[in-house]
Amino acid sequence: MRRYCDDGRLSIDNNISERTVKEFVTGRKNRLFFGSPEAAKNSANIMSILSNAKRHGLNEREYFVDVLNILADLPSLAELRELLPDRWKITHTALIKSTSSANR
């Protein structure tokens, strides 16, 4: 509350954060048994990437499928940064969520 009183630009609630966390909490029971700590770590990485894609307004499924296809033929790890959602978005404007949200 102190931060809110010091800076009037801040929102008095944290609904955005709570909605973001709710997506992960909802499936918590489903993710209790990944089979190994390494599998849980991989899943956390994938969820983080997809959350980042969503934050950038991308269609998460289209982004993920495209990135997996590109990874299969990626010539070098130096080009890996270009697959991050913020950079991928620049070259794949047709797959941005606003144009594909009508499919929901």
C-alpha cells in the first residue's frame, strides 16, 4: 500500500498479475507428476515462452508450432534469439492474436 500512496500512477489492485498466475494455478494438479525434475523444468520453460508470446499479443499455438518447425532446421544457435516472441512478431505479423482471435 505504501508504494501506491507514493506513486499515484500505480494501480490499486493487482488483477493483471492474479489473472496471469491463475492460468498456471488452474492446471497445478495436472502438472504434479511430470515424471522427472528435468521434465518439470522443460515444462516450466515452455510455459514461460508461451506466456511471453501471449504478452506480446501472439497466437500462442501458431507461434509455438512455427518455432518448433524452424528449430528443426535452425542452422546455428546464433539465430536462436530471432525466435523470441518480440523479434518473431516483427517478421510474422499475420499470426498476431488480433487477426486470429475471431477463431475463438
